[in-house]
Amino acid sequence: MTTLDRQRSPAVRTTRSLLGYGVLAGPFYVTVSLAQALTRDGFRLDEHAWSLLENGDLGWLQITNFVLTGLMTCAAAVGLRRALPTGHGRFWAPSLLFVYGVSLIGAGAFTADPAQGFPAGTPATTAVSWHGTLHFAMGGIGFLALIAACLVLGSRFAREGRTPWAWFSRTTGILFLAAFAGIASGSHGPTTLAFVAAVLLAWAWLAAVCLHFHRTAA
């Protein structure tokens, strides 16, 4: 079978299709989230986490956003597993990414509580419900899995001599860890904006990685 024949095979087409969801997931999530953040009354990008958009009359939009983005991320994880038949990280990188996808679905199923004055009229301090607790737990597990996936793939790229990819992956994981630690501390303002920047970086990394393996799938 020639290289062109392999690239046209059903298995390769399926792998590339699955990886394509990893390219779409980030832009979809960010576009839907920002569209709401910039238009919903009382929401402040420098103060409120995007999870709070699950509340209010339009909360279903962000719930759906989490679930669909999670499903796309899980599909990308399956595609990555198919694209990594051998080598370092072939099990852990896709598995960790799949955990992150499941955590996004869980974040949609278990909604965040109203907080910090959003939706409009909500007290600055509110009680945490059981589903709010599970939402935070899902987020913590998912973010740690994403960070680990970045580091595992960074190690794989380093072993393959792909230094720019190794640096990109490791830097993304480290910066996301720092931003997550900052937001978990409960501080707002610059810390919230730094976390938004880290989220954008992580989605850009996932899209780039999926494009890379989309091109090399055979």
C-alpha cells in the first residue's frame, strides 16, 4: 500500500476526523463564552469565572457549551490515541486529555453556584451547594489532567527531538498550572484575566497538537 493509499484509508480518515474536533473545541468554547461574557448583564471578565455563566435565564447556553466542548475534547483524545500507536506517552497523553473532556461534561452537568454578584442581584457571598462543590471538583480534576497531558506530550516531543513542540507543550502546562493556582487562591482582577489568558493558551495548544498529528496520521 502506498503512502497516498494509507492516507485515504478509512482508519486514517477516522483518526483525522476525530483530531479535527480538537481543533474546533477551543474556538467553539471561547466564542460561546466570550459572546455571553460581553453581553450578559452584570458579568465582568476581570471578576467572574466563565462557569458563572451557567446561571440565570440564559444559563443553558453555557451548560450546553461545556457539554459539547467536552464531547469534542473526548473525541480528540480518541483521535490522539489512534495517532500514537507506539512511543512514550501513547497511553497517558490521550487518557489524560479524555479525563479533561469528561470533566468539561461534568462541569455542565453539575452547575456552578451564583456568586460575586452574578447574575445581577446575587449577594457577594453565597452558600456552596452540592452541585457547586462537584463543579469545582470536576474543574480541579480536569485542569490537573490537562496540565499533565501537556507535560507528558512535552516529554514525548523532547524524546523525538522536536524541541519547539516540547517547549510549547511544557510551557503551556507550567503557565496553566500557575494560573490555576492563582485563581484557586480566591483572588480576582489580574489573576482572573491571567487565568483567561491561560485558558486561551491551552486551547491553542490543543488545536496545534491535533493539527500536527492530523498531518502526520498514516
